[in-house]
Amino acid sequence: MARAAVAALALSFSAGHVLAQSAGGGTAATAVAQRFDLSAQRLDLAIAALASQSGARIVVSTELTQSRQSQAVQGNLTVRQALERLSAGSGLVVRELGDGGYTLVQAPAQGTVTLGTVTVAATAERSASTEGSNAYTPRYTNAAKGEQSLREIPQSITVVTQQRMQDQALRTLDEVMAQTTGVTQTTNWNGSYNFYSRGLAVDNIRYDGGATSSNSGGFASLSDMALYDNVGILRGADGLFGAGEAGGVLLLNHKRPLAERQVNLAVSAGSWNNYRAEIDATGPLAFEGRLRGRAVAVHQDQDYFYDYGKDKRNVFYGALETDLTPDTVALVGASYQKDKRRGIFEGLGRNADGSALNLPRSVNTGTPWNMQDVELAKVFAKLEHRFDADWKGTATLQRLHAKTYYDYANLRGPIDANGEGPYWAGYYQRATPKQTSFDANLTGSFKAWGQRHDVVVGADVTSTRDANDAGYVEFDYADSNVYSGLYPSREVFVNESQLYPGQTYTTQRKTGLYGSLRIRPIDRWSVIVGGRYVIKDRYRQYDGTGELGANRDEKNVWVPYAGLVFDLTRSTSLYASASEIYQSQADQLSGPLPGSSLDPITGRNYELGVKSALWDGKLNGSFALYRVEKRGAAVSDPAYPESSLPSGSSCCYFRDGYQLSQGFETELSGEVLPGLQLSAGYTYNANQNKRENDEQFNTVTPRHLFKLWANQTFSGQLHGLQLGAGVTMQSRHYQSGAVTVDGVRSNYDFTQGGYAVWGARAEYAFDRRWSLALNVNNLFDKTYFHTVSSTSYGNFYGAPRSVLLTLRAKL
């Protein structure tokens, strides 16, 4: 029975000795009031839930808790108050331990009782989950395999928690990234988004701490957030775990089944006919709670602020989790998302000199029949086994499959004084990217020389296949311009000229080993050394006839990593790190034709900073100086004409690029005052192309970027009321270049000046089950270009002011 109780609590122990370690909670931390919402249930499960939410250490005897029932607990309470209410009527009373934790003993009326063998330590096991914490910062992250506090990792990390996503109504990955410190984004012609950090692309994603996956086609940016507990970004190169690109890696963690029954409903309505319904149900299914399940379903139907724009979305997600043994947990899950979008377009063109057309934000230079269908399917499995209190093994398997289908035409610029563009461009695409990844790792610690040291070793493999069938055509349509609202029919698009077909098939398989050792030679010092051994990185690209284009094999490559952490105090650390950049550019060819793939981009990422975790991790702060040196990027070779091969490769280039990005970041997230959750971040970035007179190589990244969001939960007479507000402020960003139309070459230069976009919210909880929230985005209806591009197309306005009303129910 003791073992069963431990399994239900998801804790590790051995008879007579507590092995689960305290999360660091102390009297000061546990004396702070927190929001608790615990249902009546078995007392041992309730204690585990309380420990998980609060981070407190609660030690009890299984003999006292096995057969007792808890009371329901709701409200803003200290840990002791919550534990007293939880155990009310059980015949047990709360006692404080010397280390700031708590225990339960028999009430004095039953005589003096000596606590017997302690067999359960209800300290929350380290978890990257943020659900139920009501916080804007996590206690732990799985960014470096295993679970570590943000302060333990010598690189910059931002995590957007479940609570913040709910408060700001962040429903897609691009909306989350728009609120994430240090991240800028641009809109693509296909409605997806590109993300940048420190002026460099963020192209990789890691799901649930597994193997690194690529954001093929940018479609992950459309992912619905109803599936995920939290979203983070590790900034800088992460070559140790296979993301050697210098921008960073996205960290997405799925919602997991819970031990408590919970059903959440949400319905919302907002500007531009934006309607959404969502249900999220979880809880125990069988075997005394050892089998748990979760199901999520979403339906959304919305228009966009620009003409013709519509989207109909359906999302389904299911997961099962089971305790195979008291020390082994298995998780399987699957998700499916389908979007049917209409009225997509490439963005506005510009006047020939690069100046804006000053059109209303509602103008769409595409056609009503422009369409995009996207399906995103995913299956995954995870197996975790704890060998003892110090060692844990994890294996993760994942399969991603996307289907995309486009048909569209768009009026391109530059636009003349009469509003006419030189041509219409038509495009179709059918693409089916697939990706399979597997990761297995062992994490643990050992004691030597009077100190405890940590180890991570593992292996991963990622296989990607992408079949792409596309066609493109340019044609004239004399009856339309940007002011007339006229557009060609789809028949004109098909019949005006033959589409130029382009079938490509791309495969890539990456296999590697990784390991790191965190040595604590003396008190307060941690030295981290490690690296990744690339066994093989195989890339192939074929055209529709099966002819091989770009191809390259990278073997036996070592990508080192090093870090240093010094604990100034129990809550503050100084750190430094250096990581290698290793980024394939096999699809870029050197001349002459047919060309050969370029060697990878290399370089280093340096970071120096300070991190603090205050009030038992409820408030995290950081400051970082960074420098990124990126060498060997493809540069157009003037000795050969630019060309695109049927296989999809581009020629001709040589490795001469030297990009330098440097600056600093500072961030504060969590509970700054009782009831006040805050996330604030400022980034300064200066990026230069050292081979081109130190010109800025990423002009869409502003030099100054500040993001703030704060939410106050009131108590007392205002109990149930929440008010929130925030702003995104940035300095100018620009685009310049040259375009040739009808044989005439003209230069353009456009700058979007600095701007600030504000948002606000209000929420009222009628009781513990029902609440109503109002969110307002772009509060002051600022007009600005979210994405700037050339005179031809690609210029997108930011969304005007919008409102969203959401009714939530907890059943």
C-alpha cells in the first residue's frame, strides 16, 4: 500500500528514508499567500497537489493518510492555512518542521504520538509544467534535459506560462512569440511567421524536452496553444542538443493528464466575427488513478481585419498517461489541427521609391478565391523511469505530418501613380512535410569530493521528408489596380499562361550523441562541460524527375559547449557560457552549375550574465550580455548568374559571410507583489555584416525592444476582480534594396518608425467556477507596419484595435 500511495503521489522513496529532495521552499516562501483551488479527494493525493502548486515540503506518514479524505480548498491562503483546511476533520493537525516544511500528526486529544517511519515525502517532483501555478514564471524548465531552475542554466531563457497565455488570450504560437522577450517576427506570404532572436532566425523546436525538430515551412507558427502547457525559448546557439543555429530553439510542452478530475470550458466572441469554443477535460480513468487521460477540442470561426480574410479551425488532442510501476510512467498522445483559410495574400506592394501606398488597413491586394488549407497531425510517446532518487531515464518518440494546399494570385508592385502594378503573380503549392524524431537520455547526479555533480548523456535521431509540388505564373490583368478593387477570376489565373511547375523532394537525417557534466569543485561554483558528436547529417534534394540536386553528408563533427556558474547568494548567480554554431546550408550551391553544397555555417555564441530567483522561484530576474559570431554564410557569387534549379536548390554562392550580433537583455517575470504577476523584458541588439561595411544584416530587428505585461488579482472587497495591461515598444525597423521592372532598376528605402502598441484586460470571477474576461488589443488603435518588405509585396499592417470577450467555466 505504501508503494501504491507513492505512485499516486508521483514521488520516489525507499522505506525508512526520504529520497525526494526539497524544492527549496522555506518559511518565508510558504508564508506568502497563494491562490489554491483543490477539490475534495483522497488526503494523500490532495497533499501531493498542494505540494506541487506551492513548492512546499510536506512530510507525512502513509499510515496517517491512506484512508482519509480531504476537504475542498479555494482562495488565497498560505501553505499552512491551505494544509489546515485540507486536513480539517481528519483527526490530524499541522506541525512545522525545522527546515520550513510541514508535517501532519494525530491531534493531541488522541495522545502523544511519535511519528513512525516516514515513507512519503510530498515534495513536488521537479516538473516543467506550469498549469495550476497561477504564475507568470516557471519553477523549472526542461530546456537542458531533465528539469532545472532557470538560474541553473547559463543561457537566457523565457517561458510563457499557461496562466499568461490564458490571461492575454494567446491562441497561436505567433501570438505567444509576439509577447516573448527578445523575439521579433515577420509575416510570410503563406500566413505563417518567421521568428528572430538577436537578429538571427529561430528555426528549431523541441517538444517535451525531446529531440530537436525543424519548423519546416513555418507551419508550426500556426499551432493552436490549446494543446500546450507552456512555451519557451532558449536564446543563443544550442548545439549540445542539435539546434546549432544561433537564434535559439523554441520549447513547447504538451498538457499532460492530471490526477485530479478537471473540466474547463471556454467560449469567446470578438472583433471581425471571431468566435471560438474550447473544452479541456482531464482526470483519472482507471486502476485507482494510475491511468489518467486528457482530451482537448477547439472550434474557431473568424474573419480577419482585411478584405476576404477568413479562417475556420478545428483542433483535437488526446493523451493517456499511466504508472506502469511506482517508478515508471508512460505517456502517449496525438493531435490534429485543420485550418481552412480564405483571402490569404502576399502583403502590400509600395510606391516605386519605397514609400507606403497609404491604403486602408482593410485592403487586400489578393482575390476572394485565394485559399490555403493546412493540416497538422502529430503523435508522440514518452517513457520515464526513475532508477532511484538520483538517476532518471527518458525516451521520447514523435511523428509530425503536415499537409498544405495553396491557390492564390496577388497584385505586385512597385505601384505607379495610377495605382497600377506591373503584373499579377499566381502561385499554387501542394506540400507534405513529415518528420520523425527520437531521443533517449539519462540524467542524474553523484557525490564526489564532498560535492554533488550532475550528468546528462543521450542520443537522438531526426528524419525529415518533404514532397513539394508547386507552380508559379506572372500575367497582366488590365482591368484592375490597388484602388479599383477588381481582380482576375481563377479561370484567368489558370488560362492566362501555363504555370511554371516545380516538383521537389527533400530528405534529411541527423543522428547524434550528446553529453554534459556539471562539476561543483567547491561550494558555490559549477563548471559545465559537454558537447555533441554529430554521427551523420545526410541531406538530399531531388527534382520531379528524380534527378539529384543538392546533396551533402556531414560526419564525425564535434560541437563543444562550456559554462560556468557562481552562486553569489542562495538566490543569485553569475554565469558565463560559450557554445558552438553549426548550421547546415546544404541547399545553397557553389558554382559553376550544377554546383555543390556549401559547407555549414560555423561560429560561436558567448553569453555573460546574472540571474536571480527570489521568493522560492516565484520571481525570476536576469541580465545578459551576448555576442554571436557567425561565419561562412552563403554570399551571392557575382561570377555566376543567380539561378534556381529544378530540385529547389539555389546557385551560385560562396562561403564568405561574417555576421556579428551583440547586445544585452534584461528580464523580470513572476509575482512582484502579492497578487501582481508581471513579465517585463528589454533587448538591445546591434547586428552587422562585417563583409559589407558593417551594414545591418537583419533590418527587421529593431535596436531597442521592450515588452511588458502585468496582471493584478485583487482580494478583500474586490475579490474576484483582475485587471491587466501591457505594451510592446520598439525602435525603427526598415527595408532597402533595388528592384528592376521592365528593364528599369530603381532603389527603394522604407522605414517604419518606432511605435508602441498597448493592450488591456479585465476579468471578474463570479464564483470559483464561472468567470468573464474582456481583452482589448491595440488599445489606442495604432497604425503601423508589422512587417516591411520590398516594393513588390510582403508589407503587412499590424492588426487594428480589437476586443475579445471570454466566458470560462470550471466543472
